[in-house]
Amino acid sequence: MSDYIQPINLFLSTLSFMLIAQWYVIPALKGMTREEALQPLLLLHSFRHIGLMFLAIGAVKYELPTTFSVPASLGDLTASLLAFLALVLIRLRWSFAMPIVWLFNIEGTLDLFNAVFRGVINDAWNGMGATFWIPSVIVPALLVTHYIVFLILLRPANNKELENIS
């Protein structure tokens, strides 16, 4: 049964975050401009550096397979840095902010799928120790917010406010 705990947590947490997004987050973002709506989502992703904890022996139960821990950690760090860069560019109102948001969102989404896949094929769950909460709670929230960012990017507002982003 313990082999199924992590996938069950991942699925149920993702479902919970999808409901939160649909019922509360997306409606709250509808009255904002694209740039306003992206900022809190990018701030959330600026914490992706937490994925570096997969490399910290004190945070994991035992050293995780490097075929999982290194790509997951570096992918999260890259997403974090891209989120910071996109946030700064939006706040500075630079014209190439949106291409950086696209880059962040594509890299960040692919990184999460890659990390989950590598975690499964390398049986990384059993050695995660305290980092167990990253794929159990944080990854589902990040996946859902990547989805919201895609909605925002694919349905830009004509005027000042986002319309029909759900």
C-alpha cells in the first residue's frame, strides 16, 4: 500500500487545487489586467528553488537517485529564476516580458512532468523524507497555477480586464 501513497496524495492534492483555482482564484483574476493577474502566480513560482532540497542530505531520508534529484532540482531552480525575471520585467513594463512568461511557463510545466516521471521510474518516493511534501502538496499547486498562466497567456484581454479565462 505504501507504494500508492504518493500518487494518491499527488492526485487528490491536484484535484483540491483545481477546485480552489476554479472557484476562487480564476474568478478573482478576471477583474485584473494580464500583467496584474500574472504577478501573484509568478511570485508563487519564485519559491521553486525549494526543489534544491532534493539534493540536501539532511532534508531527504537518504541520497536520492541523481537521475531524479539533479534534473528536478535544477529544473526547479531554472523555473524559479525565470519566474523572478518575468516578474521584474512585468513590473518594469518591458515589452519582452510576455515571451519570458511563456518561456517560464513552458519550462516550469515540462520540469514538473519530468520530475514526476523521473520520481516514479526511480522510485524516489521512499527516500524523500521531509521533501515528501514537495510532490504531495507543492507540485499540485504549481501544476494548477501553470494551467492558469496558460489560460491567461492564451486569452489576452482586449482592453483592461481579462475576460473568459476559465
